[in-house]
Amino acid sequence: MSEFAYEELFQLGPDPTPYRLITTEGVSEVEAAGHRFVRVEPSALTRLTREAMWDIAHYLRPGHLAQLAAILEDPEASGNDRFVALDLLKNACISAGGVLPMCQDTGTAIVKARKGQFVLTGGGDEAAIARGVYETYRDANLRYSQMAPLSMWEEVNTKTNLPAEIKIAAVDGDTYKFLFMAKGGGSANKSLLFQETKALLTPARLMAFLDEKLRGLGTAACPPYHLAVVVGGTSAEMALETAKLASARYLDTLPTTGDERGRAFRDLELEAQVLALTQSFGIGAQFGGKYFCHDVRVVRLPRHGASCPVALAVSCSADRQALGKITAEGVFLEQLETDPASYLPEVDEDELSGEVVRIDLTRPMDEIRAELSKLPVKTRVMLTGPMVVARDIAHSKIKERLDAGEPLPDYLRDHPVYYAGPAKTPEGYASGSFGPTTAGRMDAYVDEFMAAGGSHVMVAKGNRSKQVTEACKRHGGFYLGSIGGPAARLAQDCIRKVEVLEYPELGMEAVWMIEVEDFPAFVVVDDKGNDFFAEVSRPVTLRR
């Protein structure tokens, strides 16, 4: 048996983060029991959280913006890659105005904290942090997405976006450190766990495994992604949490080699190989190309000899996180980029993609479908005219009507249906941030709705199941992929009018009628059974 020696599992290096001072109020120093303590009032925790959650709803890190700008300069990027990257940069500029959040799904609030033993608060830390979350979602144009179960089957919206996920660890030192995140449903749903064995731990088998599983991530979480792959872990939950932290680049300063005591490390060589693998998929930044991922983090953890968990996680185009800290000097928050316009290059938008077809949605549905039938998958379209907005709960209620023998509502027969749920509408705007939601959640309804004469043109984000492709072929339907991510730009530049059609009591889940102008989308599934994502989702045979 080896000699006892304690070693931290996650040995992070120096913190290179640029911080800005928020306040010195609520922080003081006291002497007790021969030690100097940093005393933190609840108000300081609330203020730091409030400002952090506001910042990450509207601003991005400079590094993320630089990566988007680099896509526009890369001759290997596809036209669709460049179009998506430019749209996301424009969205960042609008969001930085502080009125419209960058994404309509303003997420679950997540706070990971590490509290030094020489930090005194007197308790109530979680409540003070939760109040900061509450105040941001109350005062900003954000969306309440948290559902409270009244029973196993009944739920209500909490109307505060609480509860937040708050986790505080006790550590050495006299600093209180924080990671603030807002995780939308699309990217959170792509946190995946696989229980594997040691048989996976060969270069050929691991790369073949990743080739299959990473394609399965699809685009519902709004790429380009910051991808994290974690191999190992003393438990499944450790693997998953590590992947979430790595996708936020929180673990970037880990060592790059392992040791016999089991410390976590990054495998930089494998990161480069996995990034190259994702570039070969052809999925690109949502509609074909190279930029499925901005970058990759691969973290290796110790494991029990009988277990080998593998966790995947992504941070999406709404790359929302910021670090914070409280020291004796005050309350500090990571400095995010407040001038994203500086990353916008001079671009001729006519050269970003190939054919662009304008679709007049005021025409009868049969004419709209006839026009779309002429277009190959991956064609970029610009939509102008009326669309119906309906998502999960509305689809469920409409199905109940069909099951009861009632007809499909005329609005689903006469207009395209956009799967979305808006954030709060600022004064003077037609709508709040209003980007697409994940299409796959409505897959189970498509065949029945099409058979009943509606949902023949659907607009949303992400890939769809084979049953949707078959329904489109059988009933003459189409699925148009909207760009996941630029919700603020859609609200400001494309959505001209919004009104509730039905179920107003559902809030953002109500059925809406919207008027759009030059709303960008791509033909993903057509009426002949062609599916763009089917073309890029089949793993290749890798040479050993």
C-alpha cells in the first residue's frame, strides 16, 4: 500500500480572468481567534448575483466573440457557417444594448461557489444568492421557465424563474469564488452520460464512440458548440458536473498530464483530434459546413476499476457564464465584452451563402408548399408574412381536441407553425427575444396533425426524427430550420407584430400569431423525404 498523501483532484492554475470591481459595500475584515476573516453581508451576495445574471443574459466573453469573427475569415467555412456566425454577431450587438436578452430561453440560473474557511457570512448564503436571481428576472426582460410540480402530473410556472441551482463548497483560503451560469433547455438537454467499460480505453474505440455520439448531439442546442468530453469519474454525477464546468472553460488551467494519485487533467492532443473529427461531420454551424464546434475540452478523471463513465456537455451559442469573487478588497465580476460591434468585420452579405429564396407567407398554404417543393435541402429562405407560434403545451391541448373528435384549428391549416416561446416584451417593441425552440419535442404530433390537414410547414431549430421525415413525405410537408441563438435579432429585425390567438393563460406557451419580415431559415426536410441531418448523422468507419 502506498504512503498517505493528499492531492487535490482538480488542481487549477492561476486565474487569468479580467475582473471589474462592483462594490466594496457589504465587505469588511474582522479579527477573531488569531485569524483575519473577510466578512460578507447578504447584500453583497445578492448584488453580485443580480449583476452577474444580468450580464450573462446580455454580454458574451471576448474569446467567444473572437471565435465567431474567425469563422467569417476562414476560407474553409461554408457559406452557411458564415451566415450563422454573422447573425450571431449581430445578435450579440443587439443584446449588448441591455433591452433584449441574447436568447429567449433565459435559462435555469446556476451558481457554483467555493467559500474559503476565512470567509464569514453568518448563514443564509443560498437565500441571498437566490434573491439576486429573483431580482434580475423580475426587472429584466427575461423569461420565467421553471415549472413547479403540484403533483406527479400537474405543474405551474413559478413566475420567478426560481428555484435556482445553487451549490456551495467549503475550501481553504479567504476568498469566496463563484461561477454563474444560465443554462437553457436546449443545451442542458445535451448533457449526456454513457456508462462504459475499460474496453473503450483505446484510441480507435474511443474515437469511433465519439464519432457516433457527437453526431447524435445534433443542432438543437444551437451550435457552434464549446464541447466538453469527460472520461472517467468516481461517480456518474462527478463526470456530468465536470463536463458542465469544462464546457464553460472553468477547468482550462488543469494540468495536462496525469499522475499516480489520480489528479484530473486535460488531454490537449485528444482535444485537437476530437475537434478535427467534428469538423469532418459536415453538420457545421447548424446547416452544413465545418463549425459544429468552436473548441473541445477533454478531461480525464480517475475511475473505479469496474466503471468508466463518459460525459458530454456543450455550451451553446448563448455562451452564458461569468466568474465572480469576493475578497477583502471588494466584490468583483468577470468583465464581459460590452462592445461586440468591434468584432463585426466588413462583410458582403450577398456572398455569405448560395441561393436565397424569398417566401411570401400571405399566399395560400398550397402555393407556399409548391414553392418550397422546388428547393433542395440546405437552401436558405427568407420568410415574410404571418406565422402561428405554438409549442409543447399548446400541441398537447390541440391533440386533446383531435382525440375528442374536434377538427384541427384553422390557424394550423392556413399558416406555418413556429415552435417558440418569447421572453418578456420590452416597452416599445413588438416582442421580446423570440428565437426558435427545439423541434424534436413536437415530433410525436406531426403525423397526426398533418393527416388532419395542418402543420404542413414547421419552423424551429435542430434535427428531427425519422418519423417526421416520413410524415413530410407522406403528407407533403416541410421542416424549415431557423437559426438557433439570435433571438434578440429576430425580435428587433424580423418580428413586426405579435398577438395571442388562444390559451393566453399559458403565458409564453400560448398560441400566438406573429407577422415576420425577412425571417431567415433553411430547408431541412422536404416533401420528398430528403433530410439534411440524415446525410450527416451516419458515423464513418474509422481506421484503427
